[in-house]
Amino acid sequence: MVSKYNQGRVTYRHSVGPPIGGWNTRDDVTEMPRQDAETLDNWLPDTNKVVARKGFEVFATGVGSGRVDMLSPMSDAANNIHLLAAGGGTIYDITGGTASSIRAGTTPVAWDTVSFNNKLTMVNGSDHPLEYDGTSIAPANFSVDGINPERFSIVHLFKNRTYYGAVGELAFWYTELLANDGILTKFPLHGIANRGGWVVAINSWSVDGGAGPDDYFCAFTSEGEVIVYAGSDPGSDFALVGVFYIGRVLGNQVVAAVNGKLLTATERDYVFLPDQLQEEGGGFDSKLSGAAKEAISKYKNFRGWQAHYSPSEGLLIVNAPTGNATSIQHVLNVKTRAGTRYTGINAAVWADFNGELYFGGYDGSVNRYTGSRDGGSAITCIARTAPALLRSPSEKQVPSYRFKFLSDGTVAPTTGLAWDFDKVAFTQSISISADYGSVLPADWPFDWSSENERRQEWQRGAGMGTYVQGFVSLPVSVPVSWQGVDYIVEPGGDQR
């Protein structure tokens, strides 16, 4: 006999796509868009899928024995591309994967660099600036009054002039046209910067997305202002575009040019310029704003903050040091601006070289971002999806569910469900073998109600509620793509 309370209840299957909207640390979980994720570690959102991030392998060792303070490519006069690294007070050429010392006795601090005129110019705010031409390294030659060039900590190339910023100075210096060094002219910003302070970063953005006459020069101050100029010659045609307050910037290393815009790490968020300046009321917080505020509040005094755009990977990486030898990364897919968090990569500095992404660690090593393992170890990918109603605003049960993966081999996820914004109610682990040992089909070809050994990716659910969230923790050693989650839904509760 069927109870009258069960009449009309229809068990159905509902599919939820993977969280291509990315990690959302801005919105309350009760209002989070369905395509987002409350937790997303080591998963990279793409346009229609979410993939496990790449791992890394050692490229070079012996860049000192601790933190790598610089990683920078440069092109010499013969069009040979070099990769330089610094650590432990020594600068190395590591182009071929072997650390070859080219300059010892420098201060072990972070360097800022510019590659121009077949030379790499290097400044660090402590030592006299250096230049490397691919063969020899030597002190840069300056003709400048009123400042010791050792104080230069910022170097930037803008419209074929080299610009310098100095510790504690509300000004910048610029060279003659097509010069790395030589005669420098001071451009003071007193009376322009409304809040005072000093220049902490110099960069530029472009209206058309490339380098050209419509580029704008930007000087960031320690008090949170960005001073924007149009023109090509500070001595004759620089015109003030505006002075904008965006919040304090963590330093020159956390301003990155990407597709004609600037990503800037401020005390409250990671913001894109000029987008943030063009929005009435200052624009909207990004989905990573919660993570940005927390990380900057906790870790802003550690060395290693950097924003890096990798065109080879299509990623915008904010390296956030969490200690003296540890870090995490907040990462955006540039194509979709969906974000995620990388854990397990203790990077101190990032750079692109010969079309690949590299990072320097805290142990004198430089590593290539590649493969599916972190130095031989599995990558742990974790996610907690946004809450979903599964088509029904009423209370329900999920007697079974499955996470759908495409993989080059067997995967062994631990999964679970959370109900009504609470903690995960339970977890369970299974091993899912690829069909014929190769690829898992995104949609299983058999009727979903069948039970057999080949269908072991289905897992039994538990609990009851209105909103459900899926949880997965997956050790990855092969390429894996997450295609979504299928739920078998059974209406529950008193429906009189």
C-alpha cells in the first residue's frame, strides 16, 4: 500500500555542471551562483570544464641554498634568450638548466628588472644597478644629481625610455630616448599626489591592448593613489590624466600588465585598471576579494608577493607568501577571469621563459610548471560546490550521486555531500577505473538505475535537506578533467 504522503513523488536525475565560474570568496554562500565553488583548490576553471592544474619538475638547482630572489629572461644581441636567477647574494645564468655564477657579493633581496636594448637592467634598492648583455655583467652608468642610484628599487620601460623609482621618494627618474642608463632627469610628484607618501610601483596600461602611442604611464604611491599620465616625453608632453585612490598597493612586484590592463594587488582586493577607475563608485569587488583581504591581512609582511601574467599558460598568478618558506597562489584564468587557489607550490618568484612557466623556490631550485605531479608527488585537488536546489525548492534526499571525470587513468576520489550550508555530512572513497584503462566517459551509456561492477562511480548518498553541495578530494597523478556531478533526487519530508 502506498502512503498518501508518497503519492506524486517522482525520483529523478539532475546534473550540475562543474564550477566554471571559479572560486567565490566574495558572496555569502546562500547567494552564490550555481556555477561557482565555495572551495576550489588546485582545480583550474575553463570555459566548459574544470581541470586539475599542472604540476612541476626541477629545472635547475644551486641558485644559492635558500630563497630565489629573482627570475628574469632577457634577449642578447644575437637573439639568444637567457634566463637569469638570483639567490644567496649571487646572480646566475641558468639558461641551460645549470646555475652558472655571473656576479657574487650582492645583497640577498628581491630584484626588479627590465629587458631592453639587448640588456637586462637590474635594481634592488640596496646595490648599484647592474646590466647584463648575455656575456658580461657590469654596473650601470648614470649621470644623476641628488640621489644615489643604489636607492633605485623600481625599473620600468615606457615608450622607449627607462624609468626608475627610489625607496622613499615621491618622484621618478627617466632616461633619454632609447637608453637604459646615462643621463637621468627627475620628475617630482609633490603637489600631484594628494596624500603624499612615495612611489612604490611604476607600470603602464594600453587602450588598444598593445604597446603604442595611446599607452598611459602610472605611478603608484604608498598612500594608495595612482597618478596617470598620457604622453611620451615627461620633459615636454606628459599630460596628467588623473589622480585616483585605489587603496595601498603591496609594492612594485604586485602590479602586472595583462592584455593592455593592469592587475594590482591592493589591501582590499585584486583590481584591474583602468576598469576599476571607469566604474561609477569605484567598481565591484572581485570574486577573490575575500581571499585577497584575508591573505594580505595575515601575510603582507612576508617577502614573495608577486603578480605575474603567464601568456604561455593564460594564467594571472598572485603569489601570496604564507611564511618564510611557504606560499599559495591565487590564480585567474585570463580567458574567463574565473579564479582558483593553488596549494603545494612553495614559490618565491615566477617568470615565463621560452614559452613555458617557471618558478623559483625557497631551496635554491628553479622549477618548470609542467606534468601532473608536484616533483613526483600527487596533487591534491579539493572542491566544495555552490549550494544547489536540484530543481526543487522542497526538502529532498539524494540516494546516489556521481562525480564525472575524464582521465588518462584510474582516479580515487573521496566525495561527500553537505546539506543546507552545513559541514560535509559524510565522506566516502572509491577507485574509478577508466574504460579499457584510458578514458572515463562523461555520460555512462547504461540506464542509471542499474547496479553492476562496471558502474562503481555511482556512490550512495546520505542526509536530507533543501540545498545540497558536493565535496570532492582527489589525488591527481595523471591529467584529469571534471565534467560535473549527477544526482539522483528523491523528494522527501512532509509534503501534505
